Amino acid sequence: MPADRGITEEFRDPWPQHNALLRGAANDFNFVGSPGVLVASVGLYGVGRLSHQRRWAMLGLYSTEAIAISGAATGLIKGVVGRARPYVNGDDADAFALGRGFRNGGDTSFPSGHATAAFAAATVVATEGQRWWPHAARFVTPVAYGTATLVALARLYSDKHWASDVVMGAGIGTLSGLAVVHFNEAHPNNPINRWLLGASVVPMYRGAMLMWTFRTRLPSDLSPTARVPRLVRDAARW
């Protein structure tokens, strides 16, 4: 935090701000931070269910869980701390006011929600990737955390956050990602997994249908050969 103002001034220098390549990259990584990682996580879950790739579905689900949990924590802290964003009060990195973040979007600087989401997803991808695909971990881990770091730098470049905002966001996201992974390893049959990993996604015209299968008991007086016709007649009658 003591270095916040100096770091912000470096990012505000004319050369980086007038560089078209940096400006375009910052816009792209701002999108990756939000809503990009959430859309990608939900999409990965859907692709995993459609293709019957359970690990892909688990990766998408766990990433979504980590983003949601870390986002809730970050949102609460933002509201309580009420820190002014750099573009609102660029000369005072210590502009905090209790509860002000619940009233004004310009006072929700600490911590960074984009960095939180990016590091939450990166932690899940890196941790589960190392467990499921050890041979690819040396590539997956640097790419995951490198992308999250670029999201954090994009927030500084865009003058949306102080440096300590993105550091705190990275910490919350990382801890949330680790917590989600460890919880699911310890409790693989938790209700969320049973519902969302036990569902079947069926493509339909202009969309998809989410289906669950439940085990039921048939009437005991039916023989195996008579069950299906009678059930069909009963269904048709209803």
C-alpha cells in the first residue's frame, strides 16, 4: 500500500497510455477478468456435460464455484471498506470510508473483482490440471497464472485500481480456488456435485435441456416383461 501512488503514476505516464498495443491488450484482459472467466467456466461445464467428459465438467463447475465464492467475499469487502478508485481520487491512495462502497461504485476499489475472479479460476485450473494431467502441468500452470497476472496489470493500466487492490484480489481468488478444490476432494458426493455433475445435457433446437435421472420402484405385481407396456399405457392415460 505505501507504493500504491508511485506505481499508479508509472502506469499513467504518456508512453504506456498512448501505446495502441498496450491499450488494446488492456481492454482484452479487462474483458477476460469480467465476464470472460465466468463465461468460460460455465461454458466449460456445458461442453463437458454435452461431450460426456466428466473432468471438463468438474473443472468448469469448480471454477464457477470459486469465482462465485471469491466474488461474494470481495463484494462484501468492497462495500465495507469504501476505497476510492484511482480515477476518482488519484492523489490519495488512502481514501477509505466505512460503508461507502455500498452507495457509490467509484468507492469500490479495494479489492479488485477482476483480479479475484481471474486468480480463482487460475488456481482451480492449475491445481486440478496438475492432478489430472501431470505431464501438462508445466504448461498449464504458467499460462493460468500468467493470464490472471495480466488481468491484474490491465486493471492498473486502466486506472481502475491501486496495486494493493489487485494484490488483495489475487490473494482472495487464490485462497478461494484452493478451498473449493480441497472441499470437493474431501466431499466428492456433495449435493452440488450430485445435482450438476449427475445431470445430462441434451442438445435441442436453439438450446439445450438439462435432465436428471432418478431411480424409482415399480409395482411389485408387474413382471419384467409387462412393466414397460403398462407404464406406457398409464403415461398415455395421464
